[in-house]
Amino acid sequence: MDDQPLGEWADRRDQRRPVRGERRHVPLGDQPGQGAHLGPDAPRGVQEWDGHEWVHIGIAENLTTAAQETAEHAAPRTQRLPLPQFSKLPPAPEPWRPTEVFHRPETN
């Protein structure tokens, strides 16, 4: 594991944390990790960050209503979180080359 100064880690962590008053919508149901696109007509819980945890503040009728309620908080969140750089790939490994020259036996 790479050692890094605690201050750098804390700065990155604070950058990813939500801002007080930020809202998000989450699907309601027994499956906690299901995607937001599943069951678009199902009710959604609207949550607000109080500085320590997400607090439920209401319920929206469906995905469209929940997205409208939390839309103003989505844009700042995407600007705050850094995206991975997909254009930088690691160097390609050298191709495997046998150490001995192999000659196929001749068939008559």
C-alpha cells in the first residue's frame, strides 16, 4: 500500500464529501444497491446531507419527479468529483518470444 501524507488524503476525502444541504434520490425497497434506472415508476426517497449523514426529507412519486427535485444539486456534484483519465493506458508489455528457435519437423 502506498504511504501518503494524511493531509493529502484528508483533502481528497473532503473534496468527495457532499456539501451540507445537498440532496439526492434513492430507490425505495428491499434491494439497497439497485440502480436508479430500475423501476422508473417506483417511489423514490429524497435525502439531504446534514453534514454528518443522509437524512430522509421526503418521498417522490417516481424517478422523474425525484430527478427534478434533486437536479440543482447534481451539477455541482459532478464538477466536484474528479473523473478518471481513460486516455492514459499503461504501456503494452513486450510480446513473448521463445528462448530457443523451434523448427517444425518435415513430413514426407
